[in-house]
Amino acid sequence: MKSGLIRFRKSTCEYACLKQPLDKNLSGKQRIIPLISISNIINYPHLRGATGFQIIFINQTLIHRFPRFRKKSMKKAALYYLSTAILLSALFSCSKSDVPVPDPPVPSMGTDQFDSKIAMDWMEVTRQIVRGESKSPPQASRIYAYSGITLYESVVAGMPGNRSLSGQLSGLSGLPVYDKTVDYPAVANEALLTLERSIFGNLKASSQQSLDSMYAVVITQRKTEIDQATLDNSTEYGRMIAEVILKWADTDNFKETRTLVYTVPSYITNPGFWAPTDPVNLTPAEPYWGNLRCFSLTSSDMVEAPPLVSFDTIPGSAFYTQALEVLTINQNLTQGQKDIARWWSDGAGATSTPSGHWVGIENSLAYSLNLDLAAAAEMYALVGMVEGDAFISCWYTKYKYNLLRPKTYIQKYIAGNSTWNSFIPTPPFPEYPSGHSVVSGAVSEILTQLLGDVSFTDRANTNLGLNPRFYTSFYEAANEAAISRLYGGIHYREANETGIKQGRACAQYLMRRVKLKI
């Protein structure tokens, strides 16, 4: 018999016994060494260069390091090792210094080793629920923001070159640190389910089913890749992350604004003020949205851009002229202009709203650019945050200036047009600035800084029977989104052009303040 290594347990201590070693660096005596981890045994200095060993593993655990026995001698070998183990067990007891350090968990696979399918699928489900629940544009932007942040935080621990958003966003802190082996797609799956069950509020049964089905599909798939312990760790970690983010969301002033009563300023005594444009929406939507806590902006008015064209009803005045432009264009719309207006209409209930339109573009980008999960998480987080800030900033500005819509002005002040209507429905809230323009300016700036000048095909609203549209850059798409509001007859030119600038200012501040990379 040549040399051998036996592993056995004495009380709470593990030992390895080296018997009659061949290594010339060891004496002929038996050597008892603490067995702390597999790697320590394999790399133990006195064992280097030893020959004649076979290693047996059960569930990745080292059981024996056998010498090479002839087949006929295996029974003898087994008896030898059993008797040796019993003898040494009797001879040795544990001292405090013998207690081993537990084996560290198996390292989690890095986030960038996974594709972005789970992110795309969850964001698409979120878009469909926003549409099915008829969420208003501001409310939708909040949902996309918290979903993007949750996705990022659920996988950032697997991105060594990145940092958490904790401490970088207004009021966000206390995100958990987890030291067990996890599967990042499973973590994200649990975190997003937990977040969206709450952030959406009371859901229709069909919407709840969509969430549950999405979750179940991912769980089934991940079970083919990971063991139950890793799955349990991952779901625990995902819930922990979502619970912290939900507590943070509870303090953003959203709930408080649900019960505030808004008195519509008099448009009788102030003819330049917003007035209802249909018999149903007599009170404008979300008048206190500008009171919500921003994500990166320090205040709602931080990037406010006041209108430069003063209200005036005199023919030939600057304000009259821009209202006349809306009328003239709408009376002579080309088919191309109609297509643009419809493509970017993004009304609540029929679509996933302006923010959701851009999330749909993100989904297309994640697929066409073959983004891994890490890159996709960065994109969804940054776009979500800037969408949230864009709508808070925009809505603050809207209700500060409270400007009437083109429909109201044209019917009242441009002769012969008392029954004129806009090409697409006029939304029930003040005109300036254009929400589409602000959010499109913001997202296009983020995506350009993140991905560069990328040409892409937008398929976000093909479910409405419209043809997809191709753009050579994000700025081109944003500018088309802005001008679409003029073609639709619902915004003056200034609201679109200034809105783009306000949105880009939101994005530029976010990129200066929030640092994803270490």
C-alpha cells in the first residue's frame, strides 16, 4: 500500500489523515491536519507532489483520497480506512483552534453571464398591464421608474464594476447585502413580482394573472438551471430588495396626493387658463403630480423652462400665430403626418402611455443589440428614473402656467372654427409643456449617452395595426414624437420645442448625479 488521505469527523471538527506518505518533504509519521475546505486539502503544501492518489467526490464534497489499490485489495482498503478512522476518532478531540471555518458559498454567476430575456419579458408584461389598467401618463412613469430601479438593484451585486443606487437617489437607503449563493434572474423575478403586486395598486384579475404567469414561467425555467437551495436564496433576496424599495416608494408623496382636492382656476376671469375640452374630464388629471419626490432632481422646478410666448388673442400676435399654425396644419395634414400623429398618440387605456412607448423601444434595443442582463438592467434603470423625473418636472410646469389647449383657443378666438376639433383626442390637462416632448427629450438623451448614435426600428405600437417606424438616432425619434403633437392638434410648437429641452436637462442632471460604475 502506498500513501492515502482519509477524511473523517470527530465531534464538530474535520481532519485529514496522511498515512505513510511518499512525499519526501514529510516524515514517515502520520500527520493529522484540519480539513477546512476542499481547496485547502488539494492545495495543502505538504501534499503537493504526492503520487498515487484518486479523489472521490459526492455532491462536490471530498470524501476520500485513496491510494491506488488493486481491485482484489479494495475490501482490505475499506477495512483499513474504517479502522484508522475509528482509532483516530478515539485518540483526538477538538480544541478551539481545531474548529474549521465553514466553506464559503459557491460564487454566484455574474449578471453579465445571462441574457436580457427576463428583463425584456418583465418590462413587456409591465407595459401591457399599464395599458390594461388604463394608467395615466404620470402614474405609468412612476411604475416604470420603480420597476427599472428594482430590476437593477436585484442584479447589481453580480456586477463587480457597478454600484448600488442606495445613497444616490433621494431618500433611498438600506438596501440589503446578501452573502449566500443566488441566481440573478431568479432574484429579479421575485423582486419584480413583489414590487409590481404593490406598486400597481388594486389590479384586475387579468392583470394579476399576467404577473403570476410571468413569474411561474421564469421559476420553471430557472429550476432547470439551479438547485432548490439557490432558488430559495434567490427568492428570499429578491423579496428583501423589493420590500426596501416599496417602503421607499411609500414616502414619495404619491399616496398623499390621492386625497387632495383641486379647484380649477377660473378660465372665465383668466382666459389664458386651461379649460375643459370635453364634457367628461371637467377636472384636469393629476394636478398635484409635481409634488411628488423626484428621483435624481433636487426639486420639481429645477429644470423648469417658462414659456416665452405670452397669451394674446389679437390676430397677428405671436400667440395667435402659433395657434393659427396648429389649425392650418391640421386642415392640410398629409398621410405621413397623420401616421406620425397616430404612432405617437400613446393615449391612456389604448396604449402603454408615452413612457411605455419608450420602454417598448428599450425592449427592441435589448433584443437587437443582444444586451446581456447587466447592460439591460443599467438601461432600464436609467430610463425609468429619467421618465419619473421628466413627468414630475413636466407636471409641475404644466400646473404652474396652466395654459389653455389649442382646441379651446381656436374655437374661441379664430373666427369660423367654433366646432373645430383636434386630429387626435385632446388630453385632459394643461398644455405647456408637452409631456411627450419632455419625456422623449429625456429618454433620447439617456439612450444616446448610454448607447451612442444607434439606428433602430420602433415597434411599440404595432399592436394597434400601425406599421413600425425606423429612426437613425434617438434624437430623431424624440423630435418626431414632439412634432407629432403639433400634427395631432393638441400642442403649440413652443410646448414641443421647449419640452425637448426640459427633458434633456432632466437627463443631463441625472447622468451627472447618478454613477452606476465604480
